[in-house]
Amino acid sequence: MKIFMVIIFSFLAITGYILFNGNQSKAGDKMTKENKNIETATFAGGCFWCSEADFEKVKGVTKVISGYTGGKEENPTYEEVCSGTTGHLEAAQVFYDPSVVTYKELLQVFWRHINPTDAGGQFADRGRQYKSAVFYHNEKQKEQAQVSKEELDKSGKYAKPVVTEIIPFTKFYNAEDYHQEYYKKNPSHYKAYRKGSGRDWFINEVWGKNEGDKFCPLPALKKAKSDFEANKKKLTSLQYKVTQEEGTEPPFKNEYWDNKKEGIYVDIVSGEPLFSSKDKYKSGTGWPSFTKPLEPKNIVEREDVSFFSLRTEVRSKDGNSHLGHVFPDGPQPTGNRYCMNSAALRFIPKENLEKEGYCEYMKLFEDTK
């Protein structure tokens, strides 16, 4: 799609190339020498115009350079890379302050702006030169990239497997000057290209509108059964009685019955998101009460005929913890009262959602201070 740029900028490519690209990553080498606290990361995410624009939005990123990497041909030109014969990929070299933004967080930015399941290119740009890859500069980056990729693959975000390669970094060649900060130099063409490529449509479909600009952790992965058993051993006697033996804690003498803080409530054993403070209300019963679940798929309701009455028990799906009961005497619009035991829950305040891996629920509280 971008190949027509070759004709428009051929003269600039010839005259500017030697001045700008005589040495691989010359600007980056100078930057890292001047500031020893700045570290380097290299990502291939298809069109480097887009990758550069996305990473430059991130706080803690000091510079992004568009260029070529991954091939053996020295000092490749844009035309040569576009031909698909050099082995190089369009890439962005990112210089960042690790005290402000970590490499793990940069990986999250990267994943949220590409299609990691596409081995044939990215969006409208097809060919090996546009495929996605993470180029690691040291063993620590390699390990973090591999773990991040595995977490993404298991997160359930995609129906297809994640195929982005994790590759050792060798050399980086700066792209021609007219490519650098293209989104600033040619905003109208850049916006038209980006919209037509389908990149933003894909990001919105997978992550939600504007979620691609966040680099908070991926949703917490489902824990293994072995983790559940380990967590059960850490339960207090009351937590164990409630979750594993269908017990009930005393009213008005439990942790969350009068909790007014904003955040979400998760299963004490499995960590499954269950309820939100947005749906919590004062029922007068002495137990935390909610009008509806935050994630209905994480809730299992079944008949309970204990104590010579018919009630509806509420359990967590993965943790299989007894949580409480639901009654049809709640306020509108649902008319339900999910009467829960504090001992079966763990509260995560809104300011800790990102840190604990529940980033997707931050948007629930964006309208509140």
C-alpha cells in the first residue's frame, strides 16, 4: 500500500540517505552514550510510520526511530526493503527511560497495536518485510518477551495462535529522513493511510476503543488447579468454612459489608472478577450486597434446599467457592440482591487494578476521581 511513496520520494531518498543513514542507528548510538539511563528496545509491527507514532505517545519514551532490521544486507534502502528481498523488516527502535516505563510495559503497547496472529504481514501491508517481531537486545528482554507472548497467547484475546517471532537483535539501519516522524510531517496522508489499512479497526475490535493506547498488564490469566489448592491452604478458618464448607459469616462483623471504596471484588481463591462497587448498595442485611455480577460468566447459580427452604446459591465458576445467595428482593433495574460473604471475596481498589492485572476494569471508574 505504501509502495507508491517510492515514486514521490525517490529523489529525497537518494539525496538524504547518505546524510542520515551512513551508520546503523547513528542517532540512537549517540543518544545512549549521552544518557546511560536510556535503554533500547526494537519492535517490528508492520508500517513503521504507525509504530513510531504509537510508541512516541508513551510517557518515558524519549525517542523513536523508524528503520530496518533482521536482514543481512547492509545499508538497505526503502525500495530494497519493500521488494521483500533483503530479509529486513520495517521496525521501530525505541529509546526509553526504564525508571518511567518498563520493557514489560512497552511490550504491552506493542501487542495492543498489531495483529500478532498474522504471519504474512500486518493489515493492508503484505509480505515478510511487514511481519511482526520482537528483537531482544539482551537475555532479560528475551525472557520477558517470551513470557509476555505466552501470556498473550493464553489470554483468550485471539482465536488463532500468536505467531510474532522473538529474534535476537543484530543491526538497525535508520530509514530515510522523510520517513522519520512521518505522522507529524504529513498528517493528512498518514491519517488516511492508517484508517485505510484497517489497523485501528482491528485494535478497537480486539481491545476496545482507545484501549490500545494503554500499556497496563494483560487480564490476569486463569490460575491452575494447583494454584487453587495452594491458595486454599492460605485461607483463614472463616474463609475456608465459607468457601469450602458453605458456611456463613456473621452480619455486620465482616470486612466489606460497609465498604464504600471504589473497585472490584474477586474470588479469594481463584481471583475471578465477580462484582463491582458500582453495583454495590446498602441492603441493611449486614453483608455486602450487589444488584448484579460484574462478570456473569464467572458466576454459577444453583438450587439450595438446605435449612428446609429453597434458595439460590451463588458460586464462582473456576474456583468453585461458595459465595452466598441471590434473592429477588433487590432494587431496580435488576430486582436482585446478591448477598455475598466478605470472607469469599478479595477487594481490589480502583487505584490497584492496573498493578494487579485487572486493567480492563479501569474504564469503569474513569468518570470518578
